[in-house]
Amino acid sequence: MKVEDILKTKGHRVATMRPESAIDTVVHRMRLDRIGAIVISRDGSTIEGILSERDIVYGLVEHGAGLLKMTAADVMTHEVITCRLQDTIKDVMSKMTHSRIRHVPVLDDGELAGIVSIGDVVKYRLEEAELETNVLREAYIAAH
């Protein structure tokens, strides 16, 4: 199964905000959209960074309440781990595990095409494992 399979079901919509957005505005947007990370982009198609719940927590530890007056560019992760539509779910899961991240933006020809979360990846891996189990069960039953 590939990343594009997840996006066919989930959709290609990605929440983005501009780098100059105030952190308090970004946090409100994340709360309204019920998301754990937001892509930082000036044009909605190129990635300048990503801001996750973890970035917010680390920012609070470092800057205290003053964090809320800072901008997304001040706090975001600048080196964003991405994947492509053609990448396998197993490869994305490996990237997430090794990089200790939970959200991976998807690129198609260098432009933002979606985002996958650890929840998306786990869901599809479980469905894949269930399908394999059913095929093996049916093959066993047919053989006996």
C-alpha cells in the first residue's frame, strides 16, 4: 500500500499558515481543526516548515507565556521530513519511527499534496495485516 492510497480516502487537504502568523493564532487554528501539526507555507504549496504540538510545548518551556506573541517562523521545525505519493506506508512508518515524528507532509513534484499522520499509517497497516490474515485463513480452509 502506498501514501496515495491513504490520501484517496483521507483527502489532500492540508492546513497551512503563513510564517508570520502569531503562535496564539496558530494554536487556535490547530484546536479548531483538531490537528496536531500545521504546515507553514506562504503560498499553500511550498513547505517552509511544520509546527507541531511538540514544537509548541518545547517553545513554552523555553519562552514561557511570551511564546504566544512569537511567530510560527520563530518556533517551527525548519527541516521538514517529507514523503512522496509513491512511497510505501511501511517506508513512511519507518521515517516516522526513526525521526520520532507523527506528521509527514506529502509532496508531488515538489508541491504539497497532502499530509499523513501516525494514526493514518497505523490504520492502513492494520487494514493491510487484517487483509493478509483473511487471505491466509481462506487459503488454509480451502486446503483442508
